[in-house]
Amino acid sequence: MPDIINDWAESVLARDRRAIARAISAVESGQATGVALLKRLFPRAGGAVVVGVTGSPGVGKSTLVEKLAGEYRRSGWRVGIVAVDPTSPFSGGAILGDRIRMQSLSADDGVYIRSMATRGHLGGLAPTTHDVVTILDAGGCDVVLVETVGVGQDEVEVARLADITVLLLVPGMGDDIQTFKSGVMEIADIFVVNKADRSGADRVEQEITAMLSIASRTDSWHPLVLKTVATTGEGIAALRQALEQFRAFGAESALKEQRRREHWRARLLELLRQSLFEKVARERLRDGSIDRRVEEVLGGRRDPYSLVEEMIAEFTGESRKSE
């Protein structure tokens, strides 16, 4: 098995597209080989720039990502795209709308596109998005563009994954822009008013600028506000320049290191929570104790909170403190 994993890892590092596809599938399906492979690849990852693109449905995220990827490709950069799609209610897989909308990139060997299903995961990303980014990073991508599913203002998880977060808005939202104040508006590094050829684009830009003038950030970065028309490519070059400007700012300040530290702290806690839950659930579901405790709750004999404390104490080998 170690030889197989090592050969597989070498193929991914050699930019073998089939090996990358198999690696992502193994991680998504939760195979043990996927975890073993990630252990080999992780030391070789970390060089790619991760750009998160978020915003509500209909703002043109897929079109903008497609055009931005083309802009990077003209500079010779290798691009990975992780497009998080809604989950199919029938198969549980991704509804491949994003991949269909990026057909112009499908024949480019320098671009790797992967659609992922949320599978009920909140925050706008799929459960294994972080691991897929690691694979694409190790597989030779210079930049990885992560497009969130687009469900609203709870899509803040992308800010923990991405080095740079881009938020798309469109004219016609009106006062709805205020609803973002406590959500994604606070995590964006660059604001993009897409479909700027529509009436009202200037007003949206002014609203964002006004909001930013009273908003506070823990760093000294002042978020940029740009206008684009993704369907024609207008403003995409300026967006690329803005992304480079933020990268330079992060390199000169402690912002990049701070974000990476926060990212891996959150990621470690997430992996720990996931592993512990799966281990406990696997053992307790196998011996039927969960079902027995469900009956105790339904019968009013026990409360669920005490039962959870009891189960954790049993699993960790610690005696539960008497109340």
C-alpha cells in the first residue's frame, strides 16, 4: 500500500490529470487512501494563491471565474477551479451548472475544473473543499479559484480558506445590500460590482464605498471596489491587478501569516471534531447504544444533555462527575 500511495502522489506532483481526478474522488468519498495521499502531498503544497469568489445566486460568479482564469492563463499561470454546486436531491452529487458554464476552458490543459456538491454542508463550501485545494496546489496550480455555491450571507467559510476573498454584487439589489452587513460584506477583501453595464451600478458602488468608510478592519487594508462586465471581459484585467495588489500588501505586512494561522487553527479543530464524531458514532451505532438512549429520551426517563455527557465520559474513559 505505501508504494501505491507514493506512486500516486508522484503522479499528482507530476501534474497527471487522471491521478489528480482520482485523488479528489478518493478524498470526496472519504476513502482511507485519500487521507494517506494527503499526508504525502501536504508538504509539497502551500505555493498556490487561493482566491475565494462569493456572492448571491445570479451575480455572475461562474462567468467571472471563467474570465479571470483566462486572464491568468494569458500570463502562463496554471489554474485550478473548485466550483461548489448545489447538491442533487436524487444522487447527492453536484449539479454541474458551473462546469457547463465554463466550457471555454475545458480544452485547456493548464486549467483543472472540479465541481463539488455541498452535501448539506453550510458556509458555501463542500466538506472536503480544503483538501481538494491542497491536491490542486500540490498538483502544480499557481492559483486556485474557489467559487462558493451562492446561498446568501452565511458564506463566510471561504474567508478562512482563501488568501483573498472577492465578493460580487450586482445592480438592482437596492437596500438589500444592507442585509450583508453582518455576513459576507465583512469578510471581503475586494468588492466587485458585476453587470456594471446595467443602470444603478454607480449607486451600488457608492453604497459599498459609504459602508466601507464606517467599517473597521483588524488590518490596515482598505478593500477595493471595482466594476466589471464579466460576459464581455470588461474590468477583468483590473481585477487581476487588484488581486496582485492585495498579495503584495499581504506579503509586506503580517496579514498573510495571520490568516494562514487562523485558517489552520480552524481547520485542525474541524478535523478533530469530525474525526472524534465519526469514531464515537461508528462505535455507538454499531453496538446499538444510540437507539437505546433514543428510547430513554422518548420515554422521558433521561434528558439528552446528560446522556451526551455520559457517552463522552464512556468513550474517553473518564468517570462522570456526580452533580
